[in-house]
Amino acid sequence: MLIPVVLAAALMNAAMISASAVSTILVVDELSTGLAGLPNTAGVLGTAAGAMAVGRWTARSGRAQALRSGYGVGVAGAALTVLAAVGAPLALLFIGMFLLGAGNAASLLSRYAAADVVSPSRRARAMSTVVWASTVGAAGGPFLMAPSQSVAVGLGLPALAGPFLLALAAVFGALIASSYFHGVPAIDAPTAGQDTPSVPAGRRSVVLAASVMIVGHLVMVALMSSVPVHAHQHGDGLGLLGVMLSAHTLGMFALSPLTGWCIDRFGSRPVVVAGLALTVVSAVLVTQTGPVFTPALFLLGYAWNLCYLGGSSQLVSADLESKVESSIWTVAAVASAASPWLYSLGGFSVLTMISAVLAVPLLVLVIRRPAREVARS
């Protein structure tokens, strides 16, 4: 039942990663380094708007139709990015990335489809299985960026059009795969007697869970938005950039089953504590050049995974899912836009300092506050 939604999510991840990385380079070449974050900002804002739209479509038409609608909008966006890469006005790149964000929102929210059909005690493992299954698309997509350049050149197109063509093919594949998905109902609020360690004790727990997801995602976006700029300025080709992005996306997805098992076994609190701590550690390691850089991107990805799944396990309705997802990506838009500019001022050191200011106080709050809530329950 879940194979179509899993395949669609994997393809959408490949599309978004390829388009995001190369759009940054295209803006650097056409405009300036300081504006390199604009296309990713458009994608982030599109994901935020798309999350709310997919939530409404889910309530009105059901999960399956909502996912197909999101991927359909993503296909239109990918087509516009191709046009921008072959010489059309660069404004189409920003519009295309915004529309691609709707497809990305569908992919992100599809993890809850798995949680709909399992018992509450296995909810986190079900979500993590979908996230883990996206590893192939998310990690494999960047490796196809360099070959896609050769395809574009063979077609008489600019080399940078290749990864955008790859993104178009991938998101179209996601749309086709989602057409075979029919069976998951909308999420209802939990009924009496369904309380589990993965269900929040109250509103404060939900707010704290959302904060962990927002900060973990914001830090990751801020650092990763400058990685293509860093690679481009150091003369690294798309092949090496693909290795960096693949290492990061492996960290984001590959260990998801372990994360899900830990949440269901021990609860979300130790998982998000580990996620926030690893966020700070990986941000510090990213400032180092040489062989430690790519492993640091892997750790940054897994820190996101811990925060994201740990927080997601606390959300128990479709309304909360879409609102929190939209909030995450709205806040991340600021990080995506500001990251290359901050990087141009002080490199990764400035971004790491900001990351620590955001993550460390929240880490202290997570360690202290949930303990009091658990004691009262």
C-alpha cells in the first residue's frame, strides 16, 4: 500500500535537491554571491505555502488527491526552472522553485500516511520507515547531476540545464507514482484511551516539539544553503558537490529506522536532546576544512533527523502537521535568504555562532522542562 507514496517521496527528494543546488550556482553566475540564496528561499516559501495547501486539500479531498495535487504543481515548477536555465528570464527560476516547493510539501507530509494505519505505539517507526525509504532518491539524485550535464550538452542545451531536466523527470515520476496511492484516510484526533509516550501531555509539549523541529531545520538550511557557494568558490565541480550533498542526505534519512525505534522505545525527549546536541557539534565541525567537512555534513543531516522525527512524533492531527510544517519552512526561508550573505561576511564561523545561539538555549529547555511535565503526569 505504501510503495507508491514512498517512491513518490524519494523521487521528489531527488528533484528538490538537484534543483536547489544548481539554482544557487546559476544565480551566482548570473547575478552575485550575495543573492545566491534567493531561489532556495523561493523554494522554502513554496514549501511553507504548499504545506498549508496540502493540509486543506487533505481535509477536503483526502490524502491521496492532496499528494497528487502537490506533485502536479511541482511538475509545473520544474518545467519553469528548465526554461530559466536555457535562457528565459531568470524570474522564472524563482517562480519555478516556489512551485516546486508545493511538491516538496507533499513529499514531507506523506510521512504521516504511514502513521495513519499503525497502532500508536508504532507511529514513530512507521513515519521513520517512509523517511528512510527516501534515502535512495535523496542521496542518489545528486550523483546524477554531473551525468545530466552531459545529457543537456548532447541536446544542445547549456550544461547547467541538465540538473533541472533531471528534477523535471523526477517530479513527474513522483506524480505518476502517487496516482497509484489510494488508501490512507485523513488523520483524526486521538480518542480516549489512546495516550502513549509519543502523544504529547499538553499544549506546551506540542509547542516545544514544534520549536525543536523549527530550530533543527533552520540551522540545517542555514548551513547547507552555503555549501554549494563554498564548493563553487573552492573550485569543486558538481561531482564533488554531489558527494557532499549525498553524505548530508544520507545523514538525514539513512538512520531513520533507528530514530523511530528509539522514539517508540524511550520517548521523544532523549531523541530531541541528542538531536539538538548533535546540531551544535556538527555546526562547529563544518567550520573545519579538509576531510572532516563532508562527514560533518552527514552529522548535520542526522541531527536534523533526530529533531524532525522526534518532534513529528508529538503531532497527532492533520491540522497540526500542516501548520507546523508550514511554520518550519517559513522560518527557514529567512535562513535560506540570509545564509549566503552571512557566509560572504564571515564564512561558516558566523553561521555556526548563530546556530549555537539558537540551539543551546532550546537544548537546556528541553532537558529541564519536560522532566517537570513527566513528573506531574
